[in-house]
Amino acid sequence: MKTTTSLFFVFFFYVLVSFAQESKEPKPAPEFIPKKIYTTSQVNGEYAPPVIDGKLDDQVWDIVDWAGDYIENQPDENTPPSYQTKFKIVYDSKYLYIGVRCLDAEPDNIVRRMSRRDGFDGDWVEFNIDSYHDKRTAFSFTVTAAGVKGDELVSENGNNWDDSWNPIWYTRTNIDDDGWTAELKIPFSQIKFSKEENAVWGLQSTRRFFREEERSLWQRVPLDAPGWVSEFGELHGLKNIEPQRQLEIQPYTVASGETYEAEDGNPFRDGNETDLNVGLDAKIGITNDLTLDLTVNPDFGQVEADPSAIALDGFQIFFREQRPFFVENNNIFDFRLSQSQAGNTFGSDNVFYSRRIGRSPQGFPDTEDGEFVDIPENTQIIGAAKFSGKTKDGWAIGVLESVTARKFATIDNNGERRKEVVEPLTNYFVGRLQKDFNDRNSYIGGIFTAVNRDALGQNISFLHRQAYTGGFDFKHQWNDRDWYLGGNFNWSHVRGSAEAIQNTQESITHLFQRVDSDHVEVDPERTSMTGTGGNLQLGKVGNGHFMFETGGTWRSPELELNDIGFQRESDDIRHYTWVGYRTLKPDSTFRRVGINYNHWSAWDFGGNHNYLQFNTNSWQNWDNNWFSNLGFNYAPIQYSNFALRGGPRLRRSPWMSFWNSVGTDNRKKVRFNFFQFGRRALDNSLKRYSIEFGVRYQPINALRISVFPEYSINNDKLQYIDNIDTDNGVRYLNGEIEQRTLSMSLRLNYNINPNLTVQYWGQPFISRGRYSNFKHVTNATAKVFEDRFVQYGADQTTFADDVFSIDEDVDGNVDFTFDNPDFSFVQFRSNLVIRWEYIPGSEIFLVWSQDVSQSGDPSEGLFTSLGDNIFGQKPQNIFLLKATYRFVF
């Protein structure tokens, strides 16, 4: 801890001295950087289009001039790069062709590391095309010296790069005595633009020179620029190009087999299952600006498994979407409630969370002893349609419609079977709209979602019949986009039975049953609930060393987004401020350094000041291309409305925390990463520590192996267990937990060629918790920790048959009992995936997934319990063979 603190003050002093030296000099006026223009030419009948072999020897390249004069962007901005790069662009009625030469005096040292698509390893060159010329969005095409393709949708002026976009395009590379070359052939049907007599597109090109970890650009973009796409140069000479309406149909077939340990007497778990599934995805270009995506019976066979996790706070865990139909272009529907530069503002909360569609059935049937139940893992999506795009006039449009099937659980009682509904027929709708104006410096937009469920049976009467959300967002930028004012406002309205609305009021997101809150209360007669939320922020992002953002965000107690969105908490009003300083030039020690300050303060709608936290942190990119960071937090005030699950507002003791990480040069064959985090309450009521160490090894260009073990400690003297009704009132039962968690992620990537890869991922995981010193909370807001509860002594506590009994007044009579809360959760998950893109856009996947999930013995050690519950156990094995074929018309 002392070493970390010393390092922090060294960096802090370094930045202050740098700023002091610069502040003595008069500040020059903002530099004017002229826009570069490249003029292309159309391929006419005299020349044939280039053959895409990477060699640049076709005569058609002679009809246009070279563009060059790249300028270094990293590490030493606005200086000549180590080697120059130049390109040419031509086009015909259907394709845009790019030829590029990357000069290099040492061609034998060009790094050609293989990876799967979007790997971005080794030497590469990239072209960004703003065909809307809206200065906010772009299509990105990257090719590495090894011939690996990368493609991304760029939005939010470069703040969001979506690599889920996989268009059909063609590229080849070649190495010669002067360096390496590449040719790209991009169909106009894969990018969006409007028909114009003389079109002007935004254009940028970036080269990575791997040996020096250097980036150079065709159009200079200073490191303190306010964005990325807004700074592009321009592509001229596109005359009367006809928009190509996209029409693609992609059927798929999935054959699956599953094996697992059979359960005696359970007719639904006989040890193996097989299935054959077919479906269809389609893309239809309504116009060249707007595309209709359709899916019928989309595939649920995820290539990657969700990582193992345990949440003791009771809140849901956010997992990213992995289904292709919902992943691609998901940024269009993004409507995060309170994203901020400062963080710590519930940044994952979103009006639209696509994993709600097709989720696991939410109901469970009533059963009797001896009955067995079969419940589908997922709710079938009957069909879905997505209409999205952006027009020449700056209208961004997104509409998503999906219908999921009614699902039944099958109950078996000695061979007699019945069915009960566990998920109703449901319609999901999302509409998103944004409009650019003010020379693309400003936008305003809106969103509306609707969830409508069919008749709800007994097992699912707790669900809402209807759930609606809406909102609008805006952003205004000025002073060459250096300053901005932005925000959003949103609302929710849910309807249902009195049972459903009471269930919502009492859920952990709301907890209206809190005993000491005057501003919320459970109303068992309500059949609807309406809430609001929003965010407003002001910031400066460009032109200079300093940046900042300040703002406020709120969620009313009644806000409810979880039918189609993601929301952890409500009843929160939060102020945040972030100030950042960054260096813009390298020196003998660092390539770049940044230092930040943040603070947050939060209240609930009852006026209670629940939170105050301060943070300072710094990140460093060293001259040897190592990376490091470190940070400190101090929270003098923290209360939780949620810790006692409907009990009184609980005071948390003031605490401090730190983190730091070190990463070696990512270009090396062997590289290491180290991360640690520690948090401690000032009165020692809470201690947490976690450490992660990673090793990546790349023995050859085609093979990469990585191992990331992680270990964490959680000692909390006031960990919630249960709220128990007794004759003497409710007991808000807590205990002292000693939790240990151990996991390790192992990855292996072998790339036979850019289109044929083998990937393996495995993760053993164990989390063990032991409870002691049971207590119940009596004075939840007491300043002194020991005054907040009454602890049960040994003479009040007995343990037998895995049940604790409490005799509060030691009169020989048990006042209440509770099950032993100790736990040990052991899991091993792995995936082996062979992926072959046999023609552009068409793939074959062979997947083997394995899962072992067990409850271990909490009294055993971590390694003993891990071994006993993984090795020797019969795992659940899933084998998938998936084939797709992409028809392009």
C-alpha cells in the first residue's frame, strides 16, 4: 500500500510540474487543420476492374493519383511517421476499390499475426468511410498484413466501435521488397449512402506500424480533438453512384446433442437429448439508407458462454448479448439512462436490453412431492423484424418488433402428465429516432418501447400485462465541438393485476415496504405504476490538456424498466463531476499520462443524503509501451435503502479503497498483466481484496494462449441473510461472512488461416462463504458500527441438522430458526469452437460446450472442494453443428 501511494504522488507531481511549465508560456490560438481531399475516378470501359490479389499491378490503378503524406498520431502526434503510406481509390457501378502501399525498409520484420475476424493484431491498415457525411458515424474496414479482415460500425463520433457488423467484402495482401500492399473491394450494397450527382464522403485512413507501436493518419487528428469522425478528410469524385439495395437471405441449420448425468426416476432427465433446428435470417434494402432485418426462429446456440458470477447483494447481473440478430447494429437502439465520464452512475442501465427477448421462462408450476418438471431453457422467438438506417437528411431510424411463443412446463406424476403455462405469448416493440441538425453539431432523439403479454395464468400472474417506456435525448456541441450539453429524459408505465404491481413495488429494485421511508409505501390496490428518470450533463472534451464533465441523474422510486430494459436500482438522485488532465506529447519516460478527479453525491426522493465519494486516479503509457494505472477512493457517507431488503435504511461505515494494474508490452510474444483491488472500512467492519494475474503467450503467429487466474477475499461483518417474522417483531438477520472466490480463465486461439480458426475457453470457478457472529439490526443508522445491531451469543445459538436456532431471551424456548447460510458454489464451463467461413458471409461452426455445476462442502478448502466437485463428475456436454449460407442478390 505504501509503495502504491508513493507511485501515485510521483505521477501526480509529474503532471503538476508539466502543467506548471506549460502555463508559463502564452497559449497559442487553436490550430487550424485543413481538410484533405482525395478525388477518385470511375472505372470506364477502357480498363477492367482490379483483380483482388493484393499486388497493385492492374492498369486501372493508373487512372488516379496516389494519396499519401500520412502524419504520426501516436505516440508523437504531428511528426513524420517511421514509414510512409499511400493509397488509391477507384469505383465502378457496384464496388469501391482501394489499393494501399505500406512502405517498410525491413519487409522480413513485418508482423503477420493471425487471428479471427476483427482480431486487429500485427501490422494493419484501416479505412473509415463516412458515407452519410454526418460527421458522427462511419463504416470501418481494416486488413492486417496477414490478410485478416476487420469491420466495425463507428458511432457517437468515434466513441463507439461495434465489431458485430460483418459485411461481405474482399481483400488480399502481399509482401514485397518495398513493404506490404493490400487491395480492398467493398460492395456499395454493404454501406449506406444517398443518391447524389456529386457525392462527398468523409474519409480517414490509419496505419499501425507494429514494431514501434505507431499510428499514422492520412488526415491529421490532434490528440485533443473533440471527436473522430468529425475530423475526417473528404472523398470527392463519386459521380451519380446508384445506391445498391441490399438483399441477403441466410438460412441456418443446427444439429445438437446433449449428454448429462441421468436422474433416477426423472423421465425428463434420462442422460441425453438430441435436436434439429432450422431458421432464417434476411436483410432487405428498403432503400439504400434503410434496411429491414428479419429472423424466423433465431438460433440460441451461443458460441461463448456467460462467465460464472455470484451476487450477494441480490441485484441482477448484467450479461452482454451474444445472439447475432440482436448484436448487429444494436448501437442504434442504445438508450443508456445515465452514462457519464465519471462512471459510478449505473451506466449499464438501459431502456432496451435485448436479452429480455427470448429469456428463460419466468414462471414455475405448482407441484407436489414426487412430481417431476420439464421447463424449456428459453422462450422461443417466433419471429422478429428490425428496420434501421440513417437518411441523407440526418434521420436515424430504428424499429424492432418481436413475438415470443407461449411456453409450457410439463409435469409428470407417475406417468400422468399435465401442462402449465410458464411464459405467456408476448409482443415486444422498440422504436428509436434521432435527427441531426445545426451542421451535424447537434441532435435530438426519442425512444418508445412496448411489452404486451397475453392472458396470464396462475403461475405467471406476477408479470405485467403491459409495460411501456419512452424518452428523448439530445446533445448540442459548440466551439468546434469542444464543448457539449447533453442529456435525456425517460418515463415508464406498467400495468397488471394488483398482485403484479405489488410484486413490483416489493422487488429489490424498489422495496416500497421499507419501514422507515415516508416517501414510499406499498399500495396493494394499485394496478399500474408510472416513474421517470433522466440525466443532464455539461462537458468539455477537446482543445487542450484539461477535460471535464459535470451533471446530475435521477431515477424516481416508481421507475421500472426491466420488462424490456435493464435497471438495478430506483429512488436515486445523483450528482457527478469528472476533471481530467492528459499529456499530448511523449517524453523520455512516458508516451502519455492522464490524471483524473471524480466525486459523486446521491440522495433518495425522501431527501436523505445517502452517498458521498471522492476519487482520484492516473493512467500511464510508459516509453517501453508498458501500461499502468492506479486510483484511490474515499467515501465518508454511505447509506443503503436496499441492504436490508425492505428493512430500514442502513448506514455503511466510511471506507477507502485503491486499485492498480500493470501490463507489459502487448506486442511481445510473452506479456503479463497484473491487477489488484482493495477496500477497507475505517472501523474494520469490511475488508475486500482481489488480485488477478494474466499471462499471454504467442509462440507462433497462428497460436495464442492466455491464462488469467483470479482470487478475491470478502470479509463483511454485516452481511444480509434474511428478514424473519417472529413473535417479537421482524428480525433483520445479518452475519459476518468470510467469502473466498477463486477462478481462472484459460483461452487458446489457433488460426489456421484468416477464415478457419479453433478457439478454446475454459473457466473453473469456486466461491465459498462461511457465516458466523449472527446478529439482527436494531439501530440501522447509528454512527458507531457496534450500535447498529444486537449480536447473538453462544448461549443464544444452537446448530443441529444444518439449521440454526435462536433463543433470544435464553429461556429455553426457540424464538426462530434459519437454515445454515454457508455455501460453496463450484462450476467449470468450457467451449471449444471450430469456425470456418468457407465463402464470404457463410460459415460452419462446430461447438463443444461443457458445464459442471455443483454445491460443494463449505468446510473444505477451495482447492479440495474444486477438485472434488469437478474431477470425477459427469459433466453436461452440448455438441452443436451449425451451418449457414448467405445468398446475396
